[in-house]
Amino acid sequence: MTASYRNTFALSLLLVLSLTLPLLGQPEPAAVSGITSRQIEGHIRFLASDLLEGRDTASEGERLAGSYISNQLSRSGFEPAGDRGDDTTSWFQAFPMFSTTAQLEGCSFDLLQIKGGFQGGDAVQFQVNEDFFVSPRGLESGPNEGSVVFAGHGIVSKDHDIDDYAGIEVENCFVLIFDGNPAGIEVGEGRNRSRAFGMRSRREAAKERGARGLVVIHAPDAEASSFADQMGRSMRSFGRRSLSMGGGGSTTIPTIYLEDSARDQVASVAKLTAESEHGAVGGLTGTFNINIERKEVDAFNVVSLMKGSDPELANEVVVYSAHYDHIGVGSDGLIYNGADDNASGSSGLIEIGEAFGESPRPPRSILILHVSGEEKGLLGSRWFVDHIPLPEQMKIVADINLDMISRNDPTKIGITPSPKHDHWSSLNEAAAAACVKEGLEPTYDVDSYYGRTDSYNFAKVGIPAIFLFAGVHEDYHRTSDESDKVDFNKAATVSRVAFRLGWQVAWAKQPPERKPAEPSGEN
């Protein structure tokens, strides 16, 4: 921890002790001692077992995990608070998904040179995952044909005075572009990197202009081709479903990465890449074929409520959130059990619920929210925030999110937002005090993950939110993220911190509030 953050931590603790501790007769949360490594271990080992097949969103494994979670919380005195029928309320809040599965068989990309120019013929058919790679996510079935037009790097950026589409027409065409970036252009690094230079922005620029697809090649005079990541994504994607939120699913155009050896088979393309001339590639036509199977499915959040004891404050709700989905089974049949990500946080919420069940009921209500769809883009928490299944008079005043809490340094826990962030709130001050009680050092170097977890959807609508996060590791999103690598003591300690934090919020005279960000300085 830098000197700046040590000072921030000390000041925060003083603020907590002097300002936020006046409470409504709050008893000491004795039940916090019941959140133990042994209890946490039992939940993690079940949720991360092969039986649940990786808890993929909208899968049978998700259903089994959700049933286990709701059963545990019902035993702790929580009530179902999901979808409401005429006479009943469910533990589950369904949200619509659209499932698409791309078939490897029949996926092809052909180039036809009307005027000749191929080495050894007038047409070449390229093989998927050998000559070219493509992610099928968001694509439509069927043949897709169009002339080929070269557009440099395919970049449009007002900030850099670049428009690779100036003076060319690409409607109903395949746009051929170089990967990498133009020479001599500063694009930034990491979070400061200009979005216009990312492949997503290049694809969108082509789509906005009516293109049929994007064909990405490597410039011959550039460094060795770096298509390995695209190849891996392509090979993993076929035969596996992808999920999008509701409706017909968002559609896009294909981005086809053409290998160097395939690129060099086309004489006109080889000439083009040498001369870098924008415009139509004389007489060259592309045809892309893919078969996509689509169907509608539902995924489920698990929503558990303990109503507060105060007639008025019970309408103020403290939310604990964690995603319980993971990424399921790979195309090779291997199971991604996600012990740390996020059986750890999900298990922590179960134990936090039990601790509340064994304690005097606080004035404010407690809602424990296990969301699905996090791995697909924070979809479950987005749906919850947009469709809160509570009576109108109930208002969420805080969200405490747990994700990946059981690995790395056992003496530290990452907290975001940091004091430098404009979403910093009094929750963070209270969290620092809770860390001290449990012997953990809070660190504030994980703001780059703030927008990648479910608390972000709460923060976007003005709800004070905090994310407790132990950090990534070499097993992140790998089949090796197994229970035997989990630090159960750390998971229990972080869960006790979260319980203390929510306990304080539930008993405080005033709900949490956003704070002005501290001026930038030494980090």
C-alpha cells in the first residue's frame, strides 16, 4: 500500500469511527463467528463439483446450483423474492436469453477472381480453423456474398484525423483490412487505448456502412502474424452455444481472419497488400457460409429477502450480490468448475445469510442476490436492476458484491471503487473498518475491474456499490480453477468483512451516500 493510500485508509477509518457509527441500538454481530472456513468449504466443494458441469448460464447445472442456494437460504429464514405470480412468489427471477450454436460443418469462405489471378486457378475455398478463423457469435445463417474492397486498417477516428473509408463505397461488400495499427500513430495503452483502434470498433465501422463482412489480413512487411488468439476463440466457439439477452439476439457481420498462407494464394491480394491502395480489389468476390441454430432459453437469478424489523426502514434494502454462473463445459468436454470464480463469492453469500438468520433482525431489509449471466456480460444483474421484483415502496440503498474472494495474498483484499473513483461512497469507509476487525489490509488497486462485475450495474443507476475482490490468478477461466486451490480461510474472512459491512449499513441511522472523489495524486 502506498503512502497515499495508507493515509486514505487512516482517514477513512477515522471517518467511520467518528461519523458513521451512530446506529440504531446496534447489537454486536455475534453470529459473524459462525462464518467459518469449514462452512464455506462445504458450499464451494458442492457448487464447484463436476455434478454441476460448470454452472453455465441457462443450463441444468445453473438450475441445480440455484436450487441448492435457495434451499440453504430458506433454512436461514429468508423468503423468496423473485418473480411474482397471482398467489406465490418464486425464489427465481427469470430473464430471457437467446441461444445460438454455430455448426462447424458447412462453414466456409470462398474467394472468386473473375479476371483470373489465383495461383493455380480461378477460385479458392478456405477451410475454417485452418485457412481462416471466425467467431460465430452474433452471426446469421446462410450464404453471404459480395465484392471485396480494401480499406487500409478499417479505422475511423476523428481524434486522429483518420477515415479509411473516405472516397470508397463498401455497401454489400466484404471489407479487406490490415490488422495492427497504422505506422506513426499513438493509440495509447491499456485503459487509455483509443477504442477506435480495437477490432470491435473496426467491425462496427464496416457494419454501419453496410458491409457484408470484414476480412482481416496481416501486412507482409509487418511482424509475424498474431492470429493465435483468434484461432483459439474460433475453435472453441463452434459447437458451443453463445448467449445474448432476450429478443432475437444482437447480430453483427463476420470478422474473418485470413492466415498468411491463405492470403498469399491470391495474387491480387498479395499485390494489394504490397501497394496498400484503397478501393475495390479488381474482380474479387467473397462468399461466406455458416449454419447457425437459434432458440430462446431462460436463465435465472436467485432472489432471497429478509424483511427488516423497522416499519419504515424495512423499505430500505441492503443487497448482497454474487454471480453463481461460470462458463460450463468446453468444446473438448472438459468442465470449468469455477471454484474461485465464483463459487467462492456465492458460498460467502450463503454463509452471510445464515449469519443474519442467527442474529437480531436489523431495521433495514437484507436481500441476497445470486445472479446468473455474469460471464455473458453482467446480464443477470442488468436484468435485476432494470426489473427489480420488489414492491414499489422498497428502495435499494446499497450493493455489496463478492466475486473471486478466495485466492492470492491471505492478508489483503481488493476494494473498488477506490478513493480516486467518482463512485467512491461511505460504503468504502465502513469496509475499511470491517477489514481492520478481521485483520485484512484493504487495497485500492483494482479499479480496472470495477466495470467488469455485477456491482457496476447498481452503481450506474446511482446506488452506492462496493466490490470485494481478491484478484485474478493463473487459473482464471481455466479448468484448473478447482476447490483444492481455494484458500477457504480467506474466503471466510472476506465473507465476515462483507457481513460486518452490511450489518452496519442495515443498522445505521442514514443509508450510504456517494462521496466526492479525492484529487488525483501519488498512487
